[in-house]
Amino acid sequence: MTNEAAKTRREARLRTPSDLGENAIKDLSGALTALLADVYALYLKSKNYHWHMSGPHFRDYHLLLDEQADQIFAIADPIAERVRKLGGTTLRSIGHIARLQRIKDNDADYVTPLDMLAELREDNRDLARSMRETHGLCDEHGDVATASLLEVWIDEAERRAWFLFEATQFGDAPGR
Ligand SMILES: [Fe+2]
């Protein structure tokens, strides 16, 4: 058997049967895997800020970011398994995440509490936007199962952005 034939045979073992076309599987797997990379990046950033929070609102913000990180982490496995159910393949490693993530890391030594919340608010808003774009792709290919999962996750991302937005209103303003 040639190397090429062996590779094709190995890949066939991961080709879960699906009635969606080859293009649909490729498009949806790609979009969902990029989303998954963003989910891991945002999970770790929320934990980073949970761990490195400081200041007079420490307890509130520390707990808020832990709740949000848990909610983000909870959608990672269902996203990856959707890709496998569709017959595609998904993330393999931290390096793979780093190559695909669109949400930026922040490795700064110190970030002010309000900057942390504002940055996460934008990141969650961006995540909701990417999910909506992926939802559009699902509609194009008739993948109602992924679309219905995304609808719940978009609502959750918007709720996180709302909480982060409100928590930064009047924050650290003079007189407070
Ligand atoms: Fe913790």
C-alpha cells in the first residue's frame, strides 16, 4: 500500500457517516473548530483574570469570572463532538488552538480590574458574533442541530457581555 493510500484509509476511520455534503462538512468543521479555539482562549483568559483580580471589588469580580469561565468551558466538549458527529476532525493540541484562535491572549504582568472586565466584554461580544456567523453557515447547509446549540450559546455569550458591561458602569468613578 502506498503512503497516500494508507493515509486515505486512516482518515476514512474518522469519517462519521453523514448525509451532509463534503463541502458542508468541511465548512462547518472549520468554523466550529475555529470557534472551539476561541472558546479555549476565552476560557483561559477568564481564568487568568479570575486568578489575577485585585482591588476593592475583588470578591465580586473574582466570583463573576469563575462563573463565566465555567460556562465557557462547558460548551467546549459539545462543540468538538458536533464536529465529530458531522464527520469532521477538530482540535488536537494547545498549539493547534494558538494557530486558530482569534481572541487574543493577554500576558501582561498587571491589568487593572476595569480593563479586565472591558476586555472580556469585547471578547464575549466577538465570540457571540463568530457564533452568529457560524449559525448562518448552519442555515446554508441545513444543519439545524448545530444551529439550535448555537442559539443557546449566543444567548449565554450575550449574557456574559451584559454582566461585564454593567459591572464596568461608573466603575471607580470619583465619589464611589
Ligand atoms: Fe478559582
